[in-house]
Amino acid sequence: MNHLFTGVAAAVTTPFNNQQVDYESFRRHLEFLIGNRIQALVINGTTGEGSTLTAEERRRLLEIAVQTSAGRVPVIAGTGSNSTIESIEASREAKQIGADGIMLITPYYNKTSQRGLIRHFEAIVDAAQIPALLYNVPSRTGMTIEPDTVLELSRHPMIVGLKDATGDLNYMSQVRLMTDPSFALYSGNDDTALPFLSLGGNGVISVVANVVPDEFQEMFECSQTGPAGAQEIHYRLTPLIAALSVDVNPIPIKVLTSHLGFGGYEVRLPLLPLEEAGRGRLIRQFESIRMEV
């Protein structure tokens, strides 16, 4: 099976207005991303605050993404859960809506064993019959997908790639050595995206691409032809990426999506927005980067 995408995907934010999803701003943001060369849209993931959206909100956001994309770029739905049954239901629905693929986070809180991971992921894709990316982010879930487990799962015809948010390039190298080139590896960390690509990664599922999609895609393209141009973009964007670590994702990036006019600056509890001074520093950093482009 071909890769779901190659290059940069945006882990798309969800805009709110008075704590209600702002669907019109969401639609405009998607058009901005597609118009600025984003290669795929990841909806209802960590950055999209999927865990605090209702089932109806997640459904409507995915419907809008599929309608707006209209086949121009793939749409990938975050349907993972620590409940296998709920994840199966969400994945089946994503396929019915028209998503091109799903992204499945490792179970959290109840966690499991590596053997349990294999059964969990296989049960979902066997039931839903839609291409799936595994999502490994141990800093949030408290468990990792071991390289041997990735290898075994990669043999399943519907499990087509991995979003690696470990930040561990040794882990990525082990997985790349063990898996077939047809199995896609995507960085889930903007700060290590360039070295990840240099080691054979196929793309990035990016947070900062919500506001600089064209620049991040350009970095990817340069990384495929020679290091100099990619390094220049990497170092130009590094201060902005570092500034986004001021608080947990997606609190900081939504300062900037709001600044660009894609919804108000709101997050849902248990997240809290940055204080005004922090927002100002982040916006100034962003504007300084834009002036250099």
C-alpha cells in the first residue's frame, strides 16, 4: 500500500468561540493550510483537543475536513482510545464519513502489554478496514510501542505507518532498519523533524505547520535534495518552535492560529490559556519569523 502522504501534514487545531466549536473558522483554516501546500490534514488529534470534544463535534469536524479537502489532500482522523470498542466505532464512522486514514494512539491509563497493543490495534483495523497510522507518544500515554512490536504490526496490510513522537532518534533508526520502506515513518516532533527526515523519515505531522505550512513543506522538500536549504529553514524556525514549548500543546499554537484569524484564543479545560504577557512574547516571536520569510 502506498504511503498516506509524503511531506508535511498539519495536526489541525480546533477553534472555539465561547467554548463552542467555531466551524466556520475551522473551515477557513483548512483552506489556508491546503492553499499553502500542506500535504495532509490530521483531525481530532492531540493538537485538535480531540479528547475534550464530544462525539458529535468530532464527527462534524471530520465531515467538514472531508468536504473542504474534496480530495485535494488526504484527511486522517484521530480515532484512538484506551477503549478498543470505542476506537472501533470511531474508526468505522471515520471510514463512512470519507476519511482517507485513521491515527491510533496507544492505550493510556489502563495501558497494556506489548502483546495487548498488537491485539488492540489489529482488532481496530480488522473491524474498520481503513489504513491506519500508529501513534507513539509515551510522554502523554505512559507507554511506548517497542520496535519489535512496530515490526509485527507493520506486517498488517491496513497498518501503513507510524507517527513517532518519542523524540528519540535512536528509536526511529531502529524502526527504520527493521521495517519495509513501504511502511511510513512520520515525525511527531517539530524540533527534531529535520534530523528525523535525514535518517529516512517520510514526513512530519506538525504543530507549527498550523501557522507556517508552506515554510515547513519547503524544509521537507529541501531535505530531499540537499541539506543546505533545509538547514537554513530549520534554524530560522527553531526559535519559534522553541517558543511553542512555553506550555503544553496545543495551548501555545492556538495563540498563533487565533492571531491569524482562525477563531478566538480559547482552549477547553483542563487546559488553560497563556497569560497576556506570554501571548505577547509568542506573537512577537512569530512576527519576527514572518518578517524573515
